[in-house]
Amino acid sequence: MRLVCLIGLCFGLALAQVAPRPVPPPRPPEEPRTPQTVTLEVQVWRQGQPAAGLRVLLWRLGPGGRQLPAEMGAALRLTDSEGRARWNGLEPGHWGVQLRDPQSGLLLSVPLTADFMAAPLVVGPYRIQLGLTPP
């Protein structure tokens, strides 16, 4: 029995002699990550001509597709002389746009999904192109 204990003790001491692992050097501090942003551009034509002066409202969609409030200064745009409205620096997420033409009374709300962004939307005399791009 003593022999077994002595062999076990020698074996344990042999295992204890394994070289310790070196301590890894400290990692340099990481740069803070800036959130990836995108640019949204809406372009509208009416009867083949750029539609200037249309109201385009941007809103964020929450869980279940509910509309979340956005700060109004950044949310509302009027289309320019080329029929374009643009928002820069949007955080990724679920967004929607509402297009309103005060002259004709058109009111169109569209979620920004791949289905609606793949091809221009045609509604009566209006043609609407939505685009999301990195800044």
C-alpha cells in the first residue's frame, strides 16, 4: 500500500512540474466603434417630371411595425427641384416614409423593405424610387 502511495505521490509531483503558461501581454485599448449609418434618398416624378415641393416624412418602426416618434426637424423634408428628399446619418433599423402631395391630395405610406426598394413604385401619375446607401 505504501508503494502505491509513493508511486502516486511521485506521479503527482511530476505533473506539478509542468511549466506554467505565460501570461499574455495586455491588449491595447480598442477604439470606440461608431455605429454604421446609412443615407436614405427618395426621388419622385409626376407625369415623367421631377415633383418638387412634396412633403416626405420619415419615421422609425418599432416592434410589431408600430410607428415610433422621430424628432420632427430631421423627419420632414420637401422634395427639391429634382424631386429628391435625402436623410444622412440614419442608424440601421426599420424605417418608413410617408409621401404627401398637397396639390393632388396623394398620401402614400411605405415601409422601407427590400420589396419596396427593389423597383420604383408607380401610383397613378407618380413614380417613386427609394434608396438606402452607406454614407
